[in-house]
Amino acid sequence: MKKVLVVYYSQTGQITSVVDSICEAIQSEGISVSRECLRTEQAYPFPWPFFRFLDVFPESVYLDPPALMPLSVSPDDDYDLVVLAYQVWYLSPSLPMTAFIKSAAGQKILEGRPVVTVIACRNMWLMAQEKMKKMLNDAGARLLDNVALVDSQSALVTFLTTPRWLLTGNKGTQGGVLPPAGVAESDVASAARFGSALASALENDLEKIGEPLLTGLEAVKVDTRLIASEKIGHRSFLIWGKLLRAIGPQGAPLRQFVLAIYAVFLVCMIITVVPITMALKFLLKPLLKKGLEREREYFEAPSGSSNNRMKDFLHE
């Protein structure tokens, strides 16, 4: 019997719901699935206190792993496929997922194994996946596919709804002034198609070939308007993150003061730089078309945005 390990970390429950959808579809095909929900020695709160939320920013950007609680699975167990489902923190993989990949146990599990990554986030995940690719390569893993599920609302709306959810725990309802935050429930449910496709591929030993298993299932769709904003934002994060790490550890009074300044800077950047960048991209689109298309194809690889196999794996 083929065996799949699914490793994930979820604060709000959104990643857990996505994992449920994928795992149920895999198991329905008779494949064994082991689930590992990561836990850190110092738990991250939800909802986030404002300064606690800001204080994880430098370590997230620089991939400084926190201490993990022992895994419930043995690193010596053999798996045919590993699925890593993660959140995006400050354009980087969430710290618990970074800690797993960099841990001795995680390295042993991942070495030489095919991996599928699954992301659930607001709308920016490109830089996080670039970091994920490097960490997996350093661990000796083979990345076969990537799935990115994002909030379908506009960038302006999610700029309001996502912080509200993270800082208050209030996701919102359809009857409110603002729509609910997060990945739509319909998108979470339809993520089962990825589980069905993985099960089918495993039954035919396709994971051994090294080619993507989820092509034709609309696994990722890159919004080219956000590419430049992500790159600019990430460079800014590196500069501020380096400064904050030099000032002191998490919770240090001076670091808290500088974080307050950074928060003002971040909001100003989001409401000015991001719209300006998107507007320039729109105006220059005819001139930038070929370059944007190359970038889109690069960031959508390996799974791609085509949907020609959707009808074969969609669950009613």
C-alpha cells in the first residue's frame, strides 16, 4: 500500500480544512495517509496580539527556525510522497514549517522524497515559494507540484479583512459589510481534486518519474500585477528584518519601539507603493507583456494554471 505523509501547521483552521479536503480524497482511494500537525515549544497565539504579530517578522523573513515539539511520526518511516501545507508569513513560509524543514527529523523525512507543497494565503505567495524551493533543495527533496489557494476578493478588500481576522479572530460573514476573509469554502472543498489526482498518480507509480502530478488542475494562478510588489516588499522586509534582528531578540523594548515605526512604514508602503506599482504595470503592460508572461510561467511552474483535466477529478 502506498503511504503519504501530510505535514502542516494551522492557526486559524484554514490550512486544516484544506488538508482535510485533500486527505479525504486520497484515503478514499485506499491509500494510507499519516498527518503531522506541527507544534512549536512556544505556541503562536490566535488571534494575534498586534505587537506579537509584528515581532515574528524578522525571524520569518530570515528563516530563523523556532524550537519544535517532537513529531508524532518517526523520521525512519518510509513514505512514497510528502505533502507540505503551509501559511505565508511576511512573504515567507510560516515559522513552524521552516522549523520542520530545517530540523534533523524533517531533513531525514524529506531527503530523496517527492514533495507537493500546498499554500493557503491572502494573495502573495511567490517569494515564500521561492524560499520553500531552496529549503527543499537543500534538504535533498524533489518538488513535484505546488498548489496555491488564495482569497478571491480584491487586494483592497483583503487588506481590511485579513488583518481583522488575524488580529481579532473575526473572519466575517456574508451578511456583514465586508466579505469573509480567507480562501472561499468552495475552493477548499474543490481542493479534493488534488487528493484524487495524487492518489491516481501514486497507484500508477508516477511519483517515481519526477514529473508534475497535478498539471491540468488549475493548481496555481499567478496575478502578474503583484509580482513587482512582492519583490519590492521582500527587499524591504530584508532591510528592516536585518535591522530588527540586530536591535535585539523578540520582546526587547527597543525592538518593540522600532516595530511601531515599521508598522507605520508598512501601512504607508501598502497603500502607496503597491497601488502605484500595479497601476504602472497596467499602463506599461503592452511593453512588458513578454517579460510578464515569462515570469508568470516561471512562478506557475511546475503544476501550472491549465484546467484541461479538471473534469476528471472534480468532486460533486
